[in-house]
Amino acid sequence: MAAIRGRPVLLLGNHQVQIESLLGTTIASWLTGTQVMPIAHAKHENRWIGQLLRLLDTVAGRQLHTIRYFDQQNPQQFLHLVEQIKSERGVSTMVHADGTRHVHSGQRVERLTSTLLDMAIEISLPIVPVYFAGGLPQQPVSHKLEVPYRHGAQDYICGRPIMPEELSASPYAHRRHRVIDAINGLAPFSDAPNPPNLAVENRIAAAAPGATPLASIWACIEDALDTVALNWRDVIDTDQWMATRAMS
């Protein structure tokens, strides 16, 4: 990673749980020394992620995070995003290659649009393969998860960057498979999830009894914020927080 630090990159990975889209870009920004912006489904703009980020921007008085949203039913929007990325030199991008979350740990990346690879070559973006692991059980869950299974830890694994000149030297028909193989090759030998965090699991169950995993996401966020040294309740107005929770 040292060879590409400070240089805009394209991070391509799998997708296990929703929270990794936020935490992954934060960690990747630190690793690469660039601002990393994820591409996400338009539906998330008005769900908890979009609501949370807008609240943080309001509290900070400036835009802290940017997610590029697009409607999957409108391919033209995606092409417009690609053109936008080309024009915004200095900014990195993260994309979950399959475009949707997996439901069990044995799933691997199967799809990847060649449009992104063409873009990486055109504007000389190194591709960083990423694998999110440990956040799903081996048996399929009945719904897509917002946070890792049973609140366990999750592993974020970055592979060796694929340089644009290296990718362009590959036959066009092989480029997509080469990147997919690089992502899937980072998967751990075992598909077993990381151990559950029973303490957190019990606290969430007490804070949001009977709530669905999606409905309990705010209890998860509050529980995580309560572990940091700063008292976040002194920073974010209670009425603002509750109003944001109610909108998602």
C-alpha cells in the first residue's frame, strides 16, 4: 500500500453487511491517504446511513462524508457517476462489486462491470481488491444484515494493488476475471463467522426488545458511541438525534 499512498485508487470488494460501507471508507481513507467515496444504491440515501451522515454534517457545520448514490434501475445514472469520478481527480472510490449484500459467508464475488475497469485504466487508478470477512454466518440469514452477525468483529482485508498499466496489459476478456479472482483470493480459509460479542448482543436486546435488525440499528450505533471517550450526547442535540432516528 505504501507505493500508492496519496494516489487516488479504486477499491473493489465484496459486501457482507451495511456498516462496512461507512467504516470501510474511513479506514481506506487512512490507509491510502486520500478521501474515499463509496458508491451506493439510491435507496440508502433516505435510510439510516443517509440520515446519519446528514446529521453529522449538520452538527459539524460542513460536509464530512460524501456518498455517490445511483438508481440501479437507471444505468445512465451510473455512467454519469463514472464521468463524475473521472473529473474529480484526487478522490478515491469504493464499490461493492456485486452491488448487493451477501446472505452467507460462503458467497463470493461473481459480478463486476467492466465499465469500472475501463475507467481505472483511462484515468490511471490503481485497483485495490478488498475482502470483508467474518461478518456473516455459514448458513444463509433470512435478511441482509446491517452490522456483523451477532455483533462480532469483522475483518477488512486489502490485497496487493493492481496497477492500471498491469491491468491494461491483460487481454480485455480476462481483466474482469482477474480482478474478481484477486478479491475472492483474499477470503480466509474458513468461512466461519467471528465469535459473537455477547455483551453487545445483550445490551442491544435490552435497548430494543423485539426490534428487527434494521429497526435496532440505532441502538447499535448508540452502543458503539457510548464506548468512545467523548460524550457524544454533549455534542449532538437530543431532539436532533431522535428526529433523525424517526425519519429512517
